[in-house]
Amino acid sequence: MLSASTTKKALRIWTAAVIMSLGATVSLHAQSGFKLKDGLRYYIDSKDSSLFIKLNMCSQIWLRYNENNPNSAVQGTPQDYTTDASIRRIRFVLSGQLSDRISFFVQFGQNNLNYLAARKAGSFFHDVTADYAVIKKKFSLGFGLNGWNGPSRFSNTSVGSIMVLDPPGYQEVTNDTYDIFVRRLGVYAKGKLGKLDYRLSAAKPFVIQTTTVDPINTNSTFSTLPPNLVYQGYLMYQFLDQESNAGPGTAGTYLGNKRVFNIGGGFFYQKNAMFHQVSLTQKDTVQQDIMLAALDVFYDTPVNKDRGTAFNVYACYSNYNYGSKFIKVSGPDNPASSTSLKTPTLFNKASYGNAFPYLGTGNVYYIQTAYKFKNNLLGNQGTLQVYGDCQYADYTRLKDPMVVFDAGINWLIKGHNSKFTLNYQNRPCFFEDAFGDVHQQTRKGSYVLQYQLAF
């Protein structure tokens, strides 16, 4: 136990330290120019705003009511529904321009911290990159743990500007299989050639054994053999306002602050990434490549600049080939932990909580759209934006089409910096029968209230 005099002395030292720190911060602000403009920004040269170090933060907190899929359980106890709170995402980004040719990008954070998470669950680095402008604006070469991905616009999303509740997860084409949340160690090239914006990358995947491995069977799954390099890219022709490519994430909406019309296309390729057995009786292993391609269009525009109204639409067609009848079943921030089935198949084992087969071999069609009402619709409490999205997929493993849709409203108190989102999602529940056929069994809903704080 500390004595009263010792405690008072410690408090005086602590108070003095705080005052000195505040004084130093104020002095540094006056001399070098800390500014909260698109993040907390420190200008390396007070006379040159192009050289800076910047800190950004984004947090997304969910309150949710979820109608659980049939046979869902939590720690072995059946659960028909779940009410919970979670931290869907928390991100800290440190980035900067150290010279007219050298820039860096570091992102740290965590996803899906809910009541099922391990205590003191570890956060992790999403990105650690540095790039050098070989030809300014036209060609930069970068290195590190990066997400300069293809094959489509939202293969890496700028989370602070997501328009709907969650970006289309099927575009994060290998998320948490042999990567760190769609990031790998490798090299990338980026730049702009006139109005053509491009990104290309080559990277080495992590070995699949460091995560959950599906046993080899007659349906394609990720190979446990040493991985080959992944090659991917995405190009977009930007007809109107130009988007920044300083970081890998793409914006969901500019809320009418830009007039953007892009047509894009991309690819993803890895040799012998998948394998499967010929049949239940013939155990010979067949290796297959991953070959993915996509075409999309993005339009984000003010409708009436004086009033602040805005419109957004994004549409995408994807052709995915992960090999024979590949399917991935998962749910964002899943509120259940298992199935109550005594002998589930490999497919049914993953079909609990809010999971659905969002990704697989086949064709995928996706659209999202939104309308933002006039500024100050709610006075000094901001304005509203209504939105909807739909994913329609024809996956070879499924006997029925996979259709999931969302509808919601954003309450934009201070744009993306402070906003509430109320979202309803309707998803399919698929079940594999005794013959190995996968049919839609029923449909369930989920209601989420999210608050986002970002700077």
C-alpha cells in the first residue's frame, strides 16, 4: 500500500508530465502544423504540404439481432436467434509521403470482436508497405504485406467509406484461407496512364496449414502442397473525376463530393492452388488452377450540388473458377459457434449462425445503389442516405441459385466520420442431403445497427 505522501508525489509528477506533453503538442502544432484534415496530419516541411505523415482511425460497432440458421448452436447449446454487440472493425492507419518519390502505408487493427472471441484477442497488421515512384504518378513499385488486389473494385475496400453495411465479401476472393485478410507478402506496381488507373501484384501465399484445413475430398479445396505465386491485377478507366491511388482501398461512395464514372476489369491467377480426389473410390489427386475474372462499373455523382443530393450505383459480373464444385460457407462476425447436428457433412458443419455460401466456382452478379438526401435534412443532425444491394450467384456446387440482399439507411451525422447504419439482410440457408446435393432449405434475416466513428 502506498503512503499518502507518496501518492500525492506521484500525482504531482503525473500532472506535470501531462501539462508538459500538452505544452509540447501545442508548440509542435504551432511550429510544424498538425492538422485534422482527412486524418491527423503532420507536415514534415511546414512550407510544403505534399510531404506529411498521417494517422487515420475507423471503428464500426454493431448491435444485432440475428435469426440463426437451422441447427445452429453456441458451445453445444442450440440457439434459434442471437442478440449481441460486437466490434465489427477497428483500424489504425499510419501513412505518409516522405519525399516526392517515397511513400508508406501501415494498417493495424482487428475484426469481429464479439462474445465468442478469445479473451484479449490479438489485433494484427493488415498492411505494411513502402513504394517508390519510378516515374511519378505513372509507375510506382511497392513491397511488403499488401492488398493491391484484383479482380474487382472491392477486392480491397476503404472501410471508412463503405456505402452499404458490409462490402461484397465474395470479391475478397481468398479471404483468410492462405492470406492475412486478403493480404500477402510480395511486390506490386501501380500508377495512372492518362485516365487509366492500374494495379498489378505478385505475392507468395502463406501455407494453408497455418489455418483451418478442409480434408481432401471429391470437391475442390485449397491444396496443402507448397503454394505457387499469386498473380492479380485490376484496371479501371476513370472517365470523370480521378480517384486517388495513394492506398490500396477503394471508396464505397464520395457522398456527392466527386463525380466518378469508372469501368473496370481484373484477374486473379494461381497455378495448382486447388486439389480434389477423382471419386470416393478412386483416391488419385487432381490439381487445379485458380482462375478468376471480373468486369464492373462504378458511378457516384451529385444530383444537385446546391442541395447536396447524390446518387451511387455499382454493378459487377464475376466468373470464378476454383476448381470442381468449390464452395465457401461463412458469415460475417458469426454469432454462433457450431452446429447441433450429430454427424454433419463438411458443408453442413459450416452452415450455422449467419453463414451462407457466398463464394464458389461459378458466375456471380452483384449490384448496389443508394440515394443521399439533401444536406441538413435533419438540421444540425445531418442527413440520410438509403441503399440496397443484391448478390445473385450460380455456383456449380449448389442445386439452387444463391441470392442474398440487404436494405438499409445511413444517418450521416458528419458524413463518414460519424454515422449510424440500420441494415436488414435476408440470406438463404442451404443444406446438404444424404446424396450430396445442396439445396436451399429456408431463408433467415438479420438486423444490425452500426455506429461508425472515423477520422
